[in-house]
Amino acid sequence: MSRLAAQILLFGQPIMRPITTDPTGPEQRRSPRWQLKTAARIVLSSKQVAEVRTLDISAGGLSVVADFSLPVGTTLQVSLLLPPRVGNAVPLSARAEVMNCVLDGRSGGFRIGMQFIEIDATVRAEIERRSR
């Protein structure tokens, strides 16, 4: 079992459910977001590896909570397992760019919003399927 899979088991079952936002509000995203509470791993260009917790996901990006901040524009590799709908979990590995980073006391760390730069088309399609 991979370390990431073991962490998911340690934290319990991942949660994935839709998030609704006010379309007239200030946050207007192109893709619907889903709440996703699970473990993830990020690798920075300096090869530093860090464990983070996910908050939500869409076909366009991901939001995580970390014990550290990252500058806007940082590129990284993110890996996690999407919880199974039927069958096995779907591994996600994507290159992403940090779009925002704020200290969030409610989440217990820095909330980092990232946009996918490179993601497998099959995985993106699976995220889109789950948002319908």
C-alpha cells in the first residue's frame, strides 16, 4: 500500500460532495467545485515534498490546507486519490500553479488555491463527471 493510500485510511474515508456558490457573488469559477476532504502530497520544483489536506476540487483546480504558505505563481506537482464511486479510487497527479494563499484560522493553516496546468484528460473527465 502506498504512503498516500495509508494516509487516506488513517484519516478515514474521503468525502466528496458538491459545493454551491452564489453565481452573482464575487467568486465566479468556470467549473463546479466539490468538497473533497482527503490527504494529498505536493512536490515543489526544489523537490521538497509536503503532505497537505484537500478542501475542494474542480476540473480546473484544487484547494488545500498546509502548515506553510506558498507564493502566488509557484508551480508544483500534486498527487492524491479521488474516492471511488464504484470500484477503485482514481489516482490524480497534476502540475498546478498557486493562484492564492491566505492564512485561514477555520481550516487550521494556509489555504492554498491552485489551478491545474497539466492534468490527464481521463482524470479531468472523471472530475467533470462527478460534478454533474
